[in-house]
Amino acid sequence: MDNFQSIIANLGFPIAISMYLLIRIEGKLQSLTDSINELSKNIIKLK
């Protein structure tokens, strides 16, 4: 049981932080993708 708690303490926090950052980055990447697509459409309209 002591070994299990040590593993959770050593790995749980970095995993939780990694998941949080991945979720945040995914939202920002989706927003960036949408902006690039919108820009492409506007450039095509200008031609």
C-alpha cells in the first residue's frame, strides 16, 4: 500500500498537469484553426 501511494504521489500530479495543459492547448489550437480557415476564405474572396 505504501508503494502504491508513492507511485500516485510521484506520477499523479504530473499526469494531472499534463492533461490540464493538453485540454487548454486543444481549445486554443481549434480557435487558431478556425481563424486560419476564415482568413483563407477572406483571401479567396479578395481575388
